[in-house]
Amino acid sequence: MPEPSSYEARGAVAGTGMGGTMDLAAGEAATLERVPGGPAGGGPDSRPRSLWSDAWRDLRRNPVFLLSALVILFLVFISIWPSAITSGNPLDCDLAKAQDGSAPGHPFGFDGQGCDVYTRTVYGARTSVTVGVCATLGVALLGSVLGGLAGFFGGAWDAVLSRITDVFFAIPVVLGGLVLLSVVTSNTVWPVVGFMVLLGWPQISRIARGSVITARQNDYVQAARALGASPARLLLRHIAPNAVAPVIVVATIALGTYISLEATLSYLGVGLKPPSVSWGIDISAASPYIRNAPHALLWPSGALAITVLAFIMLGDAVRDALDPKLR
């Protein structure tokens, strides 16, 4: 057998794919063996991005998301530390100042009981945000678990859950609140939160069920099942991360709806009750004096409208960012 030439000894021999060979220098052969994305590859930026990273990149560039997020962060801040922007007590009232307009230290004026409207509006944010966040978390957790299990296992569990959700969908929310909360004497937010979770989970359950059914049919789930993955691993590791996006979108939009529902129930007298501080209570108390003291109705109503709008705008921005069809 003939000895290889010095050039062949220093280089590498690669197949041409046509039955022949071609000589490669050692440097060229090493270049072919480099892993893509390494020092000579595309770099870290060339790696494929996930749905969540793409969504976060789009959200950071969306002015609607940034504006609504700033409003929500401000609401959360004053909910936790209302004393940071007001030094008054929402329960300190002076009948001598009832229905008075703005005054030094009281920019929003006084309501029909002589309470500072500005202080009550600031402290009312705590109640509304607490109710909205707790109700949304409860609804999302309960609805996702029940709907995810129904969509994954199907069969009798799916049929029973579907009929139960149909029953709950037939109950008017406001009428249900009037009936269920009228017998509650507690002044805390928890009965209102429990009522919202009780009647709000079917919507999230339906969405979670459909999302899980869609994700269950994907190829990567079938491959994991063929490799022997357990049902719990399939559901928690492969299906849930890819089915949670629609639930997040609906829950974000629903948060503003729950804040509005709490104000509605408090306005009707079956939600939170005095001496609790709530925008719904203040709106209800100011309604009879709308001609003489419109400012007492304007400020809590405006705060409620801005809060609900901020959460709805946030939900719309999240929906657009998580929808692959809009890319």
C-alpha cells in the first residue's frame, strides 16, 4: 500500500459524497468540527428563543403594556403603603365639613359624612386590589387544576365537569351575589373573594381544558409517552408549561372584572360594608349627593375606572404577546 503523502498526513480526508475523497487542512477540519453557537458559531443570540422570551421582548416594546404596568405598580404601592402619599385617617370624619369642596390638605374635598375623599380613595385601592388579586389567584388555580385534569384524562371526569360548569354558567353573577352574600355578616374581603372563586372558576376551567386537549396532541407529548413518561410527568412537565398561556391571558383580564364586581356588590350593599373602606361603598354613599357634591362621586369612580382599564389593557398586551399568530 503506498505511503500517504506529507500533505495527507498533516491534513484530513473527507468523503465527497460521490465516491471520492478530498483533502482538508488540519485547520479546516477543526473548523468543521466546531459546535454551532460556540466561539466561531452564531453565539448565544443565535439560539432559538422560547415563547416566553419572545413575549417578554414584545411586552417591553409595547407602550400599552408599559403604561398599564406603571399604573398597576402604583396601585400596588399605595395598597401596601397608603401612608406614603396621605397622612389622614379614612375613618376620621367631620360633619361640619360635609359636602365641602377642596381645601388645603384635602384636594378632593369631603363626602356627605365629612370624610376626606382623597384619603378614602387612596385607602380604597387596598381593598380593590386585594379582592382582585386574591379572587384571580383562586379562580386561576381551581379552574386550571379541574380543567387540566378533565382535558388530560377525559372520559367520565370530563363529562361530569362539563355538566357542572354548565350549571354554574347558568347562574347570573350579580343575582348570585345578592343571594349568597346577603346572609354574610362579616366585614372582611374573604366572603366576597370566596363568592368570586365559586362562580368564576368555570370560565378558566373551560379554557384550561381546551388548551390541555390541544397540547396533548402535539408530537413531543406523544414522544414522551412512548418513552415511558408517567401521566404526572406528562401533565406537569410537557403539557402544563405549553397550555398555561391562555389561562394567564384570561386571568389577567378577569382581574379588572373582579375589581369592578366587588365595587358593584358593595354598591348594592351585599359586598363590603362600613366601616370597611371601598370604592364601591364610597360610590354608593355619594350617589344621593351627586348634584350637591359631585366630587365625592367623581374621584372614587375615576379611580375604579382607571384601575379596571389598566388591568384590561395589561391583559390585551399579554394576549397579543403570547399569541403566535400575531407574530
